[in-house]
Amino acid sequence: MSAPTSSPTGSPTSSPTGSPTSSPVGSPAGTPVNSRSRVLVASLIGTTIEFYDFYIYATAAVLVFPKLFFPSSDPTTALLSSFAVFGAAMVARPIGAVVFGHLGDRLGRKGTLVTSLLTMGIATFLIGVLPTYAQAGWVATALLVLMRLAQGFALGGEWSGAALVATENAPSGKRALFGTFPQLGAPLGFIIGNGLFLLMGALLPSAAGADPSQPSDAFLSWGWRVPFLFSAVMVAIGLWVRMRLVESPVFAKTREAGLVRKMPLVAVVRTHGRQLVLGIFFMLATYVLFYLMTTFSLSYGRTARDAAVPGLGYSYTTFVLMMIFGVVFFAVFTLVSGPLADRYGRRTTLAWVTAAIAVFGLVWVPLIGLGTLGVVLWLVLGFTLMGMTFGPMGALLPELFPTSMRYTGSGISYNVSSILGAAVAPFIAVALWEAGDGSPWLVGVYLSAMAVLTLVALLVGKETKDVLLEEGESAATPAADEAPVTVAP
């Protein structure tokens, strides 16, 4: 895909209600468009809810599910079993990307996003009412797996749709900035989800003299269910916001020009296979860093120093508060990365950040060896790099594909990478942690190796900053640029 030397510019217009609206490229005068605030809120709130749902499962996978759904005499075996189900959702994500991508590229972004959010919300709520292994045996475990697969399936369609809402409605020269807003849902979801778990832990503390790193009997009985049930409230808000969207003019233009593909999956594999593969490796280091810092770190931080595989020995509350402090930097630098990627380019920005991730993996042990201050610095640096690498992806992956296959292509790249990076990362990390006799140095080397693979992909790929979102269609069918545009309300 060749980049044009210039792109159209847009200027603010007014919505029927008088509120300022973004003028995305290709939006003719008089076409209903989404206001900038509506675009940003809709892309942010949906991913916040989706990541909230995902994070509360990740927290429960470490804190309660090994005891309630995977009973074993060996705590490590129970933890690995819980992580295996956590990873199973990653396998379902590419399937969701194909299904929701097909719907999004054929029927439109709005309805598809509503469906993905509703699917995720129902699955999360049902986890909150599941019986435990002690109550229903293997049926309880099977139902947990089923709900987890449903979560992964829904998340497979959520991210790419939210990224498209942001980027396809973005003003000229600000696609990366707008693309950071769906990414911002990750740190916000983490803070809300873990904050609610902390609140429940404070309201239901462990008995006097009990191990403070372990949840109380009341928490194991019903307290852990509250964050899952609370998801219903958040989903209702998200649905209300998304139902008020109109389709992006970019997609409406493609639909009116008759360029919608019957089989977007077949089209993207045939015509943009290279971009699919590059997109997968662009995301690899991001995913590995993401799940090492959010899932593995929680297990490592809470494990007692005198355990068979020793950890840092912090209480659950203390370590999660330290993580939340780090995640604040995740949020800030997610937003910082957008203007940098708009100014210097996605490829250049990400290449420097990925090189820094490779170095970061090699200094885990020296940092952690500094004590509590070092652990906090480790978390802050890790989450800062996470924001810097995750933020530009909201623009980069959609820019790899033309409108008629953008939902499918960006979704497949993003979610197949989740298998290579996120699905196996917690499992590999625990194995390497054991191999290192409690030291995470091998886990850091693993992160550095994945960063090198991503860096190679970035060096092989091309800059997408100046690519027009309609370019794929207009290049194939020049007359499409003059096609009339109407957007269904």
C-alpha cells in the first residue's frame, strides 16, 4: 500500500444539535457525522468495559479460581490450570475477529460493536453466578471455560471496531491521537476492576492471624462475584453510548460505492497477507509485556518468599496498589504516544519504544533487587513502556487495510498476536520462573526476545502515517471517490 503525498483536510462542522463534530477525511458537507466527543467517549467506554471484564477474570484467575474451580494439592498446578483457561480465551479471540470482522465490514461498525459488547457483558455476568467445583464438580469448571471462551470471542470483535470508530472519524493529522482513546480503556479497566476487588477485599478481610496474601472465606464464598455482577451496570452505560453513534463516512462511502466485500476474510488473505503477518508481529512485544505486567506480576508479587518457588511476598492489597500506581503511568503515556506517532510516524515511534522494551527485559533482576523502591520502579517502567507501545497500535493496525476489509484485517492481526503473545505468556512465565528457582531473570529474557521479533517486523514494514483510509478502494476503483455518500441514522 503506497502512501500518498498529501491527504485531504477537514474542518469542524456542526451537528444538528449544534455540537462541534469531527470532519473525517471523505466526509462531504451535509453528511451526518459523529461529534468528536461522541467518537472519543464511544471508543473509550466500550474498551474500558471490555478490559474491565477481562481484568477481573485475570485477577480472579490468580486469586480465587485455583481454589474454587481447579482444586489440586499442588498450588502451582492449580495456578497453571487457571492460567490455561485464561489463555483459552485468547484462542477464541481470532474466531471472534473473523465473525465480528465479517459483520463489521459487511453490515457496519455500529451494530457489530453493540453485539460484541453485549456478548462480553452477558458472559461476564454469568461467571458471577456460576457454582464452584465443590458444588457442581467438573460441570462448574466446564461452564467457567465456556464463559471464558465467550469473553474471548466477544473481545475479538471489540478492539478493532472501537479502533475503527476512533480512526475513521478522526480529523486529518490526528488519527494516532484519536486512536489512543480505545487503547486508554486498558488502563482504566484495570484500575476500575482491581479497585473493586480491593474494595471487596477491604470489606471482607482475612481473619486475624491468617495469611494476609490469601482471600478470606467470605471473599471466596461470595465477595469475588460482585465485580462480575457489577459488569451489567457498566454494559448498560456502554450500550446507551454506542447506540447513539452513526456509521463513519469512510465506511458509508465504501458501502454506497458498492465496494463492500462478500467475503472480507478471503479478500484480506489474498490481497493483504503480508500486512496481516506484519500486524501480528507488530503487536507481539506489546502483548507479552502487557500480560507479564498485569497477570504474571500479580502472581509473582503475592507469592511468599519461602514458597517452593519463591516470590516477592507482598500482600494482595499492597501489591495491587503498587500496580495501580504503575497503571496510572500506563494511561498517561498511552495518551502521550498519540501526538508523538502523529508527528514522527508510527514506525519510528514504535521502533524506539520496542528497543527500550528489549533493554527493560534485561534489567528486571537488578531493579527488583533494589527492594520495594525497585519493584515500584519496575512496575512504573513496564507500564510506561506499555502505554507507549500500545497507544499507536490503535492507528497503525487499521491503517494497514482498506475500508472494505479493515475490521477483519486489523482484528485478525491484533487477535492472532494474542495467541502468540498473551495466551502463552503467563504459562511460559510461570515455567521460566520455576526454572529460575524463583528468580524472574529468564522471564525478562523472554520479553526481550519477543521485543526483538517485533523490532524486526517494524524495520521490515512501512510507515502508514500519511495513508488515506479510503486509498485501497479508490486505487482499485477510481470512480469510487465520486460515489455519493449517505449515512444511515
